[in-house]
Amino acid sequence: MNDLGRLEDLPPSYVEDLRALNLVPLWPSLRGVLPPKVPTRRTCATHWPYESLRPLLLKAGELTPIEKAERRVLVLANPGHGLEKMQASPAIYLGMQLLLPGEWAPSHRHTPNAVRMVVEGDGAYTTVDGHRLPMSRGDLILTPTGLWHEHGHDGTEPVVWLDVLDLPLVYYLEASYHLNGQRQAVKPGAAERRYARGGLLPSPGGRRSTDAYPMLRYPWTEARAALLSLAADLGDHDPVQLTYVNPETGGPVQNILGYHALMLRPGQVLALPVGSAAQVFHLIEGGVSVQVGEGPAGQAFTLAEADTCCAPGYTAVTLRNASIAEPAFLFVADEGPLHEKLGVGPLPPA
Ligand code: GTQ
């Protein structure tokens, strides 16, 4: 069964005749595209320590004015895909973006979906579809496909956030492009607070949103409090995990990538279920060790606050809170919604 014919087994003139007609024999490449038992993954488990990248990001602030960059970002690129591909996994792009006091990153919109996870600094804001959304550590801010967005900074210290986009997938689909725009008029009010509490929706007379993305900002204070109250109700070994959802549909906040907040109790060890989707972990608070894969091929990382790492799909991931006194809090991005929609997942055993 594994003894399929090789390209070299064929007469070169025959292969040339095929190529001239844009034809290729399948059998020499069949095992490559359908490998036995486990898919080939280019995605390497990779760790980006914040302490090492931060000075280089601040240096970018000295070297390149915002007007020359539009978005001043260092991309967290996975070496398994080739750095120039600027992807963390098949569908996930990660970037650390720096905005200095007084700077403005002009309005644009594009087909890929983005979110921001705020890493450090106060006083910045993102205006999305006319809503001016303040940015604080741990806040999740959505800039879904097609919506105008721009970033500004009224504070006094540098602000850094992690961008997560489905850019690699949308680019692969030959559907990635952008449009530039004017500075947005800010809409009055605070619509981003309309869905401020889980389980409570504005009544129809109370300005219930008809937007596809009714909630654009998920404050970390709310997510952290929700994790702590969930933990209080669960057993000591249960996973304490929340998914960021669209409050009108209950489904994932975006169509392609999924976003979650996870708490590890003091000393907790959590083996995540093995699925087909690649994952990204960003440590918001505490200290966590991450084991990606098992045996000699496995890799272990120690995440400090603001560190980011990724793991390919079909790979066991175990998280351990390094502290026996304090909880740890992680932001997780994955390709779950995409795989679910496509019906892609591990095959059931024979
Ligand atoms: O802030 O709009 O990291 O358009 C990559 C593309 C950030 C942004 C990125 C973008 C942005």
C-alpha cells in the first residue's frame, strides 16, 4: 500500500508531456497530501517572550514614524511556515502593535477580521464603526470584517496590543484587501456598553442592536470577574474557561477564529482536549508553563506575563499554573469556528 510509484519511475519525456498540458500524476504525491494517521503540520510550537520583543518594538517607535508605517507592528511569525509568510498558524496572524502618545493610525477597513488584546499602557482608543472604544490591559476589542477602524492615543506612555487576524486564510482565499478612509465621526453615547452584563439584553424598545457584531469591546474587568465566579462554582480540576460570544446569537464573536479566556487555579494542571485547530495562548496574568506535544518531539515553554505562544492542531497541550498561591489568566485564540463550519476534525478511530 505504501509502495506507490515515484515520479522518477516514469519516463522523463512522459512527465514533460504531462507538464506541457498542466497535468500532474497524483500517485507520487498522494502520501504527501494524505499522510497516514496524522496530518502534516508546518505550524511549530513557538514562544514569543514579551520581555525580548518589547525593546525591539519600542525601537521601531524610534526608527519608523507612524506616518511611514500606518500600523507599527512586529509580526509574530511561525518559522515552520517561513517568516515571510507572516503567519502563526494556517489561519492565524499575530502582531504586536505600538502606538505612542499623540499618534494616530488612520482609518481603514479590510476583508480580514481582527481583534486586539491590550497588553500594556493606558489612554489609547480604537474607533470601530464610529464607536470610540477605550483600551485597557486585557480588553478584547473586535474590528470585524468591513468595519472602519482607526487607533488614537491621548495618554502619556506607549501603548501595546496584540493583533489577531484571520489574514492568512483570507489571503489564501485571494480575498484580502483594504480601503482607506477619512477620520471617522464618533457616534454619541456609549453603545459598547449596551451589552454590559451576561444574560441581560436590551429590550426591543431599548435599542437592541441589529448589527452583525453588536458587541465590539469585552472589558477584561468583566471577563476576569466572570472567570472567578465560574471557578467558585466548579470542581477543583474542572477547566475554568469562557468563550467570547456574540450576545445576540450566542455563537463565536467572529466567523473564522474563536476567542476564549481561561483561568488556572493556583497549582492547577489542565490537559486541553486535542482537536484539529491550531491555538494561540497569551498570558494576561500570573505564570504558566505550557507543554506542547509529548515525548522527544514535545516542547515546553514558561510564559511570563504578556508572553504569547502557539501550538499546532492535533497536538496535546497541557497548561500548568506555576504559582501555588495565585490564579493565572490566559487569553486563547483558535481556529475552532473555521474547523467547525467546514466540518473538519479528527477522524473517529477505526
Ligand atoms: O490595526 O488595522 O497587525 O490592518 C495588521 C493589519 C493591524 C490594524 C495589523 C491591520 C492592523
